[in-house]
Amino acid sequence: MVRSGEKVPADGRILEGESHVDESLLTGESQPVSRRDGDLVIGGSLNGEGALTVVVEKTGRDSFISQVVELVEEAQESKSHTQDLADRAALMLTIVALTGGALTLLVWFLVRHDFSFALERSVTVMVTTCPHALGLAVPLVVAVFTGLSASKGLLIRSREAFESARNIQAVIFDKTGTLT
């Protein structure tokens, strides 16, 4: 039984009753939606003025909220073109840093015949040229951005699709103002 003003506890189907249900936090629907016998309701939505008897049909992993969480996790795990490019650049810069360090070690050892002096110079070259900041910063920025977007109601299913969104020339909203 879901009384007026209460949250629907889990995804289910209305057995009895009629009400307007506010699903805005879950679906982005700006206005409460009319629900009656046989209609589906989403767990976490807010019941309006009527009382509803709901039979729970989905819990745990099958629930709407769980599926949204799964989409956010998939988005955070996916790699965008920018991230792939940064990974390739980091690999190339790592190879350059290691090669430069090895050459520095070899040249200074041949010139001064002092291994510790040559090793110091070699480590300095590798630390200075190491692309660790690039390899760490890009995934961190992408993960933070995806999380912030989700907290603002923007769910990103594919980072590649989001990157290509910069080429959009027209945006069309449905009658409720929802953008899908």
C-alpha cells in the first residue's frame, strides 16, 4: 500500500487505485504522470494525491534504479576517442623517456666512467620526461565528469557518442520538454 505523498518502495504494477506519480527524479518527466490499475510504477517515484496498492515485480538488479546505476558504471568503464589518444600518446612518451634515460646512462657512463653519476642523470631524464600525468589525468577527469553529469541528471551511455555530440546541429524535445 502506497499512500498519498509516499515514495513507491520498488518497481511494480498497480493492482488498485489511481493517482498522479512524480517520476521526475528518475525519468526526467517534468509533470506527474497519471497512473491507474495495471500501470507500472517505478521504485523511488513519489505518489501524488491517491492511494495505490502495488505488487512488486522487480527488485535488486532488475529494478529501474539498478539499471541506471549499471549504465553509469558502463559509461565510466568505456573509453572515449580522447582517452584512447591519450593512452597512445602516453605509451609513445614512455618509450621516449625510457630510451632517453638509457641513452643518457650510456653516454654519461662512457664520458665519465662513473656509474652513479650516469645513473643520476639517467633517472633525472626519465622522471622529467615521464608521461605519468597524462596517463593519470585523462581517466581521472573523465571519471569525475561522468559522475558530475550523472548527479545533474545527464546519463552518458557512451563516451564516444558524447564526444561526437559536439557536431549536433539541431536539438528536438518532445511535448514534455524531455530530451532523449
